[in-house]
Amino acid sequence: MNTIVVRSEKREGLGKNAARRLRQQGFVPAVLYGEGGGSVPLVLKKADIIQIMKLETRENTIFKLADGAAETDAMIKDLQVDPTTDEILHADLVRISMDRPIRVTVPVVLRGEPIGVKTEGGFVDFATREVEVECLPRAIPESLAVEIGELHVHQSLKVENMTAPAGVRIMTDPATVLVLVSLPHKEEEFPGEKPEEAVAAEEAKEPELIKKERAPKEGEEEKPGKPEKPGKPEKPEKPEKKGKQEK
């Protein structure tokens, strides 16, 4: 395995403005910590970090961090990346002792095509794509493979079914499901029910109906209609004048 050497310098200027100027010049502000040592602010070349992240091991890559004549074994613990521009904003590095076990996460790789997919109409539900392992730094695997070719529909593989290389312990809960072969869910259909698209098409074809009044059925109360406007009251007839009584 070729050893990667990353050159670094102590970072003098701190703060957002200083970090912005470094990034504009192709550098990345970083900090180194761990293994009983204090935190040291550093400056790294962005190209060196990109080179590491292009490797299969990515964050699990162990490299020599060179500061002048001194070299330290280190790994990338965390990267802060701008979600809009993908620009690397900051790097956290951790010191590594090559003779002490460390815990890292490694990807899970699936091998083969399940019987449940080839002949039973199922599909692969890849539930857990990474597991945590503990080992010496030089024994960190690039990935852990699981064979899924014998799986039928409704069968699964769990972490307890994995086989780790010599010197590697899997720390993830053994009951964790890695992969499951499932059947596609079918939409429930009810007898006589038309699809929503057909109902919508029929509704579009039906003309708008004008509601008409109908005669009330027997036993049904008639809805009151609009009250008629009251007419002018009739004037009472004047009584006829009586003539003078004849004496």
C-alpha cells in the first residue's frame, strides 16, 4: 500500500475572514486532535483532501501528515462541505496510533442476484449500507461483502450472518437487518370501483345540470318557497249615505 503524504502548515490567522481567504487561495482550514495531544490548527491543500476522498477508502484512508520534518499518522474525522457549491469549508483530522485498535464504519457490498428476484418477482431492499468495525488501522477493510444469491422472497440477511476478515470485529448490533427480499406492494382495489382517472374523465364529460324544483313526495315536508311580496291593502268601501227620513 502506497503511503500518502499530506503537507501541512500551522494556521496563524483564525476567524471567518481568514478562513475565507485561505479557501480562495486553494487551501482548507483544518484542526488536528486526538491520541492525548492538544488541538492544532492547520492549513492543508484542497487538492490533497480531494485526492484522499477519491480513493475507495475515503475517510478511512490513513496518511502521513507532514509538518516540516515531523510526520504524524492521521485520518479524516469529518469534513464540512457547502451543500450548495460542494466547496470544502473545514477538515477535522485525528491522530492515529498504528498499534491500537480503532472503530470506523465501512460500506456493505452485495454479491449475487437473489432467487427471489430472478424467479419470484421480488426486489432487493438494501436496508443497512454501512457497519461499524473495530480493528488495527492497517487492517481496516475497504468494504465487507455479503452473498445474497440464495435469498427467497421474505427472507433476509442480518449482521450476524456476516463474516469479517481476520483481526476485524463487527460492532454493529447483530440483529440489524442488512438486506431483505420483498414483494412489490399492490394497490388495494374494491369491486365495482373505477380508477380515479376514469371517474375524473366521466365527470369532465357530464354537462352541468340545473337543479329544478320537484314536487314533494308523500310524507315529505314541502320546503317553503320564496314569500310573495305583499300587495297594497284594499281600501274599505265607504258606506252609502242615507237620505233624509221622510217625516
